[in-house]
Amino acid sequence: MNPSANGWIKKLITELSEKESFLQLSLNTFYKALKVSGFIYGSNVSIVNNCIEDNEYTDEELCKINLFLGFYFIHYQSKSKINIIDSIIAFYDAIDSYKASFFDGILGEKKSASLVENMINKRVHIDDNILTKNFNYFITNALLFVDILAYQEFLKSNTISEHYLEELEASIETIVLIAFDIKKDKSKYDESLIKLFESSLRYQNKSTLTYEEVIKSIETELAKYYIIDIACMAFWTDRIIDTEEQKTLNTLGTDLKLNPIIVEQSINDIDIFYKLNKDKVALLSSRNMIQSFYDNSSKMVIKLIKRNSKRLLNELKESKELMVLLTKSTTRNLTEEEQKKVQDQLLDIMKSIPSLAIFILPGGAILLPLFVKFIPKLLPSAFDENRIED
């Protein structure tokens, strides 16, 4: 099977049909297998549960296989009468926020395994010329499990609300912010990331989720496991989870009504995974994970702005209010209300430029403040009287 060539999904389904034991796993065991494979951590190093032979696949190929295996398992558990191919297509088609741009040009294709392959390829691979591997691992692919959680919700009624997706993303961001805030020893990059997350919440103002709202909104078993692991990842950026951080994780587990063993296992899992795979995971080769994420994210955003500068500038000129706010951002910090307006209007623009589709994906909002930071350099000098050319 070659996940980089057409026809790999049909081949995979055929191989899976000969190994029914994979589908008999409990949800807990299945999720544990996702972690061991690295899928939950955004660094795929093996195939989930080793349910098919690993033929030295690339990290991107492993990620594609594991994402489909996640869909396959959840679909089987739901006992859906709709076949897996049509079901996945219907799921992605239902996510209106992505349909306008991210899957632009392929959703009109005939429903087939080939179409699902194109969707998964876009969802995982995105654009190797734009995304650095560190960013790809740490954010985009680490949030791919959101797709599986949303698919689980979708299968209940074959529909999914935008509110569910917004609340799920906001819950993840809230927990990450809390984790970063609790860390005792923060580097300048930790502080930068905290500000980045805070100003990236798309649903800030009245819609910002409190800790109590997050606890109330996370209802499914898989979502609870994932929230715990997301918190572990945030705490582990300095490669250790100290006593106070463990207490916070235990409180989170208790509030989510999870067995304390689950939380203890999550802490052990992340430590074991990164120690076992330190030579395989590109992010760990860097001296500082947070510095690596922040620096690579900045480089990626600059590339995106440069590559789309003409079209982006035309779109910006047509949005007078956005231009005014961006101009103000060069001389002062924007208010929360102004930040929200900038984010909303920028997202509308990004929907019309396929290359900027990453900002529409779960977690993509994290990069919006960086985007706003570098956009003024794109504007004519008349908009920034204090600019000093590099």
C-alpha cells in the first residue's frame, strides 16, 4: 500500500477486513493506541495498534493512515448504515467553514474513495512548501484528533453544528492558556505564546469559555481523554511536568469525572513517548520547543504574506474598516473589540484565498496575531509614518 498514490484507501480497507480484532478494541484502548502511534501528539511514528504492516512510511503517510483509521474505528463503533466513504465525505461537506476554501475544487467531485484521499491529503499535508515540519507537527497535526471528535458527534445524527466546533476549539484553547499561565518558569517565548493564544481566541469577549464552561461542555469519553493530553502537552514544553502541574492535571481529571489512573497514565504516556522517540520527532531536536514553534510560525506567516501579497493587498483595500484598524495597530494595541473585528474580517478574506486556508482550520486562529503583526509591512508606507525600512 502506498498512501502517496491513488487507491490507498481501498487497499487499506481490504487489509483491515482481514483483521477484525482492531475494531474490537475498547474506546480507552483505541485512544491509547492513538497516543502510542504519536497521532495525538502530532508526531506520527507508527501505525495505530500495528493493525497493518508498517512499510517504512513517511511521517505524512503515517498521519494519513492514522487519521483514516480513526474515522474507520469511530464509524464502526457508531454502527452507521452509511458506508464509510460516503460518511466521511458528508462529514467534511457539513463543515461549512472549510467548504468555502480549504476543500475548494474537490467537493464537487464524484463521491469516491479517491475524493476521501484528496480530502485527507489536503487535511494532513496542506502545503509542504509553506509549512515547516515543526509547525506541522506541533499544531496542525496535533489538532487532527478534533476531526475525529467532530466526526463522532456528526455520526449521531449525520449533522454537526458550527457551535459544537467553535466550543470544542475554544475549550482546547482555554485549557492550553490555563496550563501556560500556571507554569512557574516562563521563558520569553512562553510569555509570547500566552499572549498569542489569548489574542487568538476567535470567540473572545462574551463568548470566551471559562474553566467551568469547558468542564460542562466536554461530555464524551474521548474528548475528556484528549483535553487531559492537550494539557499535558502544554505543561511538557519544558520537558518536565512538576508537582504543581500534576496537581492541576489531577484537579482537571476530577472535574471531568475521570478515574485518577487516566490522568496518571497521561502524564506517563507523554514522558515515555518523547523519550522513546526523541530521535524521530523533529521538534525535539530543537534546543527549545517553544522557541522552535514561535520562530517557525513567524517564518511561515511571513512566507504566506509574501506569496499572497498582491491578492491580499487588493482584498485589504476593499475592506476599509479593516485597513483603519490595521493602521491603528501600528501605533497602539487594539482593544478586544477591535481585535475581534480584525480576526473576523481577516478570516473572511482568508476564505477567498486558498493558500491561507490553514487559518480556518482548528487551531489556525493561533497564528492570527502573528499575521496582524506582519501585515503592516505589506501596506503602503503612508499608512505607517513611523516605519523604518529593514
